[in-house]
Amino acid sequence: MPPIEMPRNPPEDPIRSHPTRAEQLDILSDLVADRAGEGDRVLDLGIGTGYVARLILDKTPLISLTGIDLKAESLDAARETLAGRVKALDLVEGNLEDLADLDVPAGPYRAIYTVLTFHDLPDEAKIAAIRWSAERLAPGGALFILDRIRLHRPALFPLQIALWNRIERIYGSPMRSAVDFDSYIADMGERNRPARFEDYFAWMEDAGLAPSCLHLHGNIGLFAGMRP
Ligand SMILES: C[S@@+](CC[C@H](N)C(=O)[O-])C[C@H]1O[C@@H](n2cnc3c(N)ncnc32)[C@H](O)[C@@H]1O
């Protein structure tokens, strides 16, 4: 059987060390492009340098995009990344932990997405951001969360290690390494506090969204919450 060619991160991806990211971003960008077309509003929570927004705009260039980030320098980089690729762009400096202060268009949004940002937030802020997003989605709109999930069952950890080893064999770079559950937990902190898989379902359901996990590879999940 010929070897399977897995999608690879290009050099311009600021988080290219993440082995499964190219495949997962390809899925996310397909799904956002499928939901949002000309004139539809789309919101990126934690836009960073605009790399993910660019992938989405390559597939659906006529959306109206708003991006939020804590850091002015990231927004400057995003402005440069997206120059000439977007019809309408709003870049907003703000903190996802202070939702009431965010000065963003009210919506409604056809899609709201966040990539590798929610693990920076405490759980209360994740819950509030999910609820805030649900209130701003158009009927039939979707919230997408692509992020690490928290592993919390020590008995399953050997399977996770085997999965990480397999990812490293296939992609040539590691996703995350921890020799055992205790050292995995010791690595949790202010900049690394992912939510548990089950929590995303419960929080989305509480916010009135129909939840699903659309893709899971290693400990990185792509969750969706659809507004009926
Ligand atoms: C790891 S980067 C991911 C950037 C982008 N989503 C990507 O995947 O290329 C996380 C981004 O979230 C932003 N961020 C983290 N905490 C935030 C907060 N509380 N409010 C707004 N942005 C935040 C950071 O400044 C950073 O740009």
C-alpha cells in the first residue's frame, strides 16, 4: 500500500510545529466557508497573526471578518497578512475575559471560531465566551472551537502516549510529550488550562447550542455548536 501523505504545515504557519494542525485547519476552513458566503459576518476569537483567517478567506473571500486579540502587535501582523484578501475587516484589541468591554459589531455572525486560544482562558471565561458567542450567532450559525482538551483519566494515559508516539512517527514531529500522567498535570498552568472534552458539550448545550466533536486527533479537538 502506498504511504498516506498527510497535509503538512507550510513555513508561514506561526504554529507549524503542531503536527496535525494543517489537517485540522483544512477541515475548519472548509466548514466555515461552507456556512458563510458573501456579506456574512464571521468572528475570530484570538486571531493572532491572521494565519487561520487567511486560510478561511482563501475559501470564502467575500465575508465580513472581525478578529479579536489581546495583543496590538498580533493585530498589526494580522492586518498585514490579510491586506488585499478581505472585503471588510474589523480588528479589535480586547480581552476575551472582559466580554462586556469588547467593541465588536453586534452580529449576527454566521460563524464564530477560535483556534488554540481557549486554553489560555480560565474555565469561567470559556463558559462566558461560549454563551456570549451563542447570543451573537445567526440562526443556523455555528461556533467552532479548535483547541487542546484536558486529559483527566490517568488510566487512559498510556493510550494517549501511544497516540502521540504514532503522530510523531507519521509527521516527524511531536504533538506533546509527557512520560506519565503526573508530569502531564504538572505542566498545566496559567498558559495551559484546556477544558475537558465533556465540558465543551455541556457548556455548549447550556448556551443553547447543539454540540458535537467533528474531529479529534491526539488531544486536539474540533468542536462545533450549532444554533438551531
Ligand atoms: C496560540 S495563538 C493562536 C493564534 C491563531 N488563532 C492561530 O491559530 O494562528 C493564541 C492567540 O490568542 C490570543 N489571546 C490569548 N488570550 C486572549 C484573551 N484573553 N483575549 C484575547 N486574545 C487572547 C493571543 O494573544 C494569541 O494571539
